Amino acid sequence: MKKSLVEKINEALSSVLPITIIVLLLSITIVDMPIGTTLLFLTGAVLLIIGMGLFALGADVAMIPIGEGISIQLTKSKKILLLTVASFILGVIITIAEPDLQVLAHQVPSIPDPVLIWTVGIGVGIFLAIAALRILFKIDLSLVFILFYTLVFVLAIFVPKDFIAMAFDSGGVTTGPITVPFIMAFGVGMALIRSDKDSQDDSFGLVGICSIGPILAILILGIWYNPTNADYAAISVPDVFTTRDVAIEFIKGLPIYTKEVCLAILPIILFFLIFQVLSKRFTRREIIKVFVGLLYTIVGLVLFLTGVNVGFLPAGHYIGKVLAEKPYNWILIPLGMIIGYFIITAEPAVHVLNKQVEEVSKGAIPKKIMMISLSIGMSISLGLAMTRVLTGISIFYFLIPGYILAIALSFIVPKIFTGIAFDSGGVASGPMTATFLLPLAIGACESVGGNIMRDAFGIVAMVAMTPLITIQVMGFIYSRKIKEQTEIISGEVFLVEDEIIDYEEVAEDEKGTTPNEYKISGDNSK
Amino acid sequence: MKKEQPLMSIKLVATIVNRGHGEEIARICNKLDLNVHFLFFGHGTANSEILDYLGIGEAEKDIVITLAPSHKIPQLFKAFLTDMDIRKPGKGIVFTVPITGINSFIMQLLAADYEKIGEGEVMDMDNTKYELILVVVNRGYSDVVMDAAKSAGARGGTVIEARGIGYEEAEKFLGVSIQAEKTIVAILCKKEEKHNIMLAINKEAGLKTQARGVLISMPVSDILGINGLESID
């Protein structure tokens, strides 16, 4: 009966294995990786598998029920002000605790850390409230995106060049593995108890709207402070020679990430407790389950973050550096595309998204199709990002057409796919992107001597953008197919006369003449 | 029109399997030209409280509802046995419930290859040994229902999350009606145990309790996948 745990670990195994094999293959062929780095990477992969399995289980048992529960109770209360204020507060507290935001803040020395963290937090808070109000007042999702992305691109004109890539990255970075399941469940919950026909479509899109908050916040800060230089945390690759060195690296990492994860989850626990006291939604048994689930989430995320930060980061950086040094460094583009295709499954929040999509659509949008669309999107984004690293083309040439295409598509595909697509942008750019793909780009950028702030950063923004297009294209093809099917069936229906056959009536009319005469089995409770 | 077409008895075949195996069920049905099926999600109930607390007790389930003419049920059950070995513990449960009305178009679809079957092959409906109990309660009370049912001899159940619809008291919020969250618990049991199980559930989760439970039971014609008595060999 431990089926669900085994299932989750299996899922994690099949998600992490492909990228592990690719890196191993690279390390024995064209990238002569030091054995210490390889050992760090392999240990990291093991931690990743266990961590991801536990995280996925924790999301199912704790994060999703909490998020859904809170939004259902808020919707039921029918108080718009309460819903708006609660969404805002929730958005702020889960964002300021997100570990990735702290890292981002350190990267911008010219803006004081607390200012940046709070501005981004308030940005997400405002946008979560906007997302909730949008659902209530039935404002079209596409309109919201047009309005705010236009604002984003207009503001970007006034911001120092070195700053832009980082601002766009921040949108993907701050919607991390804790925020995503929670906000997603929040949207699904609001839709769950409504009985109008749009409710399913409105289940998604919250993460997508929330991703705009950080971008706007950082752009505004960029205009205000007008920083001449942005800095990034230099990557220091530890020297590891023995197995003991490897163990020490991981042991050093554990407490750091334990603290980060606990700090990030704490506000959610507090909010949950206050909510439970006020609403008494959950039964005693459910509360115990939620706390066990939170424990899974914490342990899972600690193992995952330790694994990627200690194990994957040096490997990514090294691969990027070595490949870009080669005379045939164009190989980074196809290799990046292959890595991108397979690495998406290793993002923990992706499985949460795919599962929610499958459940909300009652299996009509299967996990497999979601995964393929995300993989293709990721592959394209890595190809573009690597091209940018090697050539130094401005990020605007990719982002502006990309977002215009994404928004244009939103007018022709069914609304539910637009919501899912914009959500998956935030989902795809998680910790794996930040700790493996970004170092890969930075490593490559160092080797070719490019501008790291302009060329290497921006990879997260790419990763967050391409799924918007691929998921919507998938939705377009998919909905066409379903429409064709239903049209065939309904075409047949109109050809025949349709009526209701009542077995009991028929049986009475033709007593004894029908071979399969139908009888109800008698009352047998006595 | 009504008199001309063959009238066959049709049953509703419900299959409960682990999540992801619903497609397999649909494939088996399609092979027998049974093309009308619907899938929805539910989850099993935990075997023990400890497993439940640990969050690893409830396996997620696919529930497939298929419409099939009675004479095809033996064939269908045989296919389930040979193609996916459904009798293996934990693999799944199939049962059928007789239906009392249907629209004629669906009937025609199902009767496409219907051959008149002789009297001898008519199945005797009174011969059912199992019953299906359905309990509709307020959200969060599935544990209470299952605990009560188990105390009276039930072995397990399947939980489906749902919401109310059409309630007169449904509340409106900005023009959108907000529905109550409901949970449906489905329990298969032997005929002789049914009464006690329903009594126990009614006591703990009936209409007079906070769970506001609505209980019904219906006869099951054929069943496969529960250890012990099965009405088809």
C-alpha cells in the first residue's frame, strides 16, 4: 500500500536519470570532467531523486490542500475586500521567504537587499490580488497580459541595459518550488466550487500573472536607483579530490538549505494555522496529514536544493566553460537543446503543474502531452540562450517577438491553455534552471569573454518565455482534434431519431415476450 | 421505431483501477466494440490510520464507466482476466449495475452486432451477492464514513470529490453561484453485510450529523476483483 510513495520515487527517478546520463556521456567524451566534479554530480543526482519524490508527495498531501482550502474558504466568504487583502498578504509573505529571491538580491549590490526583497514581495502580492479579482470580475486573461507586458516593455526602455536580463529573470526565479504549487492550488480552489462554465478555464493563470510582479518591481527599482553596474555572485567551484571532500561539501550545504527551506515554509505554516483557527475547515485527521506532508516538503526540498546547488552547479559551470573553449563551440547550441529537452522533467514544480492540469481537465490533457510541449519549449529556449551567449545578440530581439506571439496565440486557443501556458513559464524556470543552466551559460560566457550580465543572464527569461508558445500551440492542435471528433459523433446523431427507452415500461407492455426481460432485484435489507 | 429495434438489457460496467490504467480498460472495451465510456478520478481509502497520516495510504484511482449489453459481460470479464489479470490483489475491481432506461441512439450503437440470444443464456438478476453503497457527505467526512463502514465489516472504498449542483440555497457571489463541496464514498459489500454497514454509516455520518450524509444502495449484477465470491467464472 506504499504505492504512492513508490510511484513518486519512480517518477523522480525517471525524471532525473536522462539528464544524469547525458552529463555522464559528455564527461567521458568531449568534456574531460575532473573525477571530483563527477562524483559531486552523481551524489547530487541521488539526493535529487529522493528529494523530488518527497517533495511531490508533500505537495499532494500538504501544499495543494492548504492552497485549495484557503482559496475555497475565501471565495465562500463572499467578501471581495477580504479576498483581495488576503491574496495580497499571501503573495507578499510567500515571496519574501522564497530562497531564490535572497540570491537575486545579493546579485544587485547597488540596491539595498531589504528594499529589493520587499518591492518584489509587494509586486507579487499586488499581482496575486489582481489575478484573484480578474477571476471574480471575469476579465479576459489575454487583456491582463497585454496590458501588463506592454507596461513591462515600455519601462524596460528606461532601464540600464545591464539590468534588463536580470529583471526578466526575476519573474521566473521568484516563482519557485514553494510558491508555484501553492499559488496554483489557490487558483484551482477558486474554480472548484463554482458552477459556471468558465470555472475550469479560470483554474490556471495565477502563476503567470504573479510572474509579472517581480519583473515590474525590479524595472521600477532600476529606474529609481539607476544602477550603473549589476553584479552577480561569482561561481566558486570547490576543489574536491577525495570521496571525503565530496561528503564534506554536502554536509556543509545541508544546514544552509535547511535554514532557507524552513524560513520559506514558515509563513505558509503560520498562515495555515491562522486560517484553520478562523475557518475550522480541516478535521483533526486532515491537520495531522497536512503537517506530515509539510515535513515531506521540507525534507524533500532540502535534499533537492542541496543536491542541485552542491552537485549540479559545478558540473553545469564546468561543462559550459569547456565547451565554449573548443574551436567548435557552436556545439553548445545543439547540446544545449538536448540538455534542455531532458532537463525540464527534473524541475520539481513541473510534475505538480502536470498533475493539476490532468486533474482539472479530468484527464483530457494528459501529462505526457504537457511534458512533450514543455520539453520542446525548453529545448528551443536553450538553443536561443546559447546562441545569445556565443553572439551577444540583445535579449529584446527574442523577448519582444516571443511575447507578442504568445499573446497573439492567446486569442485563438481555448482559454484554459493560455492559463496553463503562462503558468508553465513560471514553473519551468525553477531551481534546476537557476543552478544548472544559468551556471552553464555563465561558464560558457566566461570562456568566450562575453558580457555575463547581458548575455548569460536572460537564460531564465528565455526558459520562462518559450513554454508560453509551445503549450499554446499544443492546445491549438489538441482542441482542433477534439472538435473534429465531437463533430463526427454529433453528425451521426442528427441522422437518427433519438428517444428514451424505458426498460420497465417495455417490460410491462410486452410481458414475457422480450428475451431479456428486466427485473429489479427485490429489497433485501431484511 | 421502438418496437423494431432489438431490445437488449444493458448494464453499466464500473471499473476502478489504479491511476493511469483507465486507458487500458478503455482499450479492452473497444476491442469488444464497447465504445461508450467515461473516465473520472477518485482515490482509494487507506487501510490503516497510520498509513493515512503518512499520506501514503490512498492510492489514486481511475474510474471508468462503460455501457455494455448483458450478453457481452462474460466476454468482457474474461478479457479483463486474460489481458490485465484483474484478479490480482490491488489490481482493480469491476462490477456491473443494471440500468432502467437509455436513449435509443446509444442502444443502437451497442446493438450493432447484436444477435438474438436464446432463453438459456439470459442472466438471472436476482442472483446478485453484492451491493453497492453510495454515500454523499460534506467534504472532509470520508474518514468518518469509512471508519464506520469498516467497523461493520466493509473492506475498502473509493472516494470521489464532487460539488453540489442546483441547490436552492446555493449562494451567489458576483453572479456566480458558489456550490457546496461534497464527497462521494462508494463501498462494495456482500448483500448480507449491507444493512449493518448502512446502519453504522447512518449513525456516524447520516443526515442528523455534521456530515449530512445521503445514503443509497443498489444491486450489483456481476463482480470481479474482490477476493471471495464472484458471480462470473
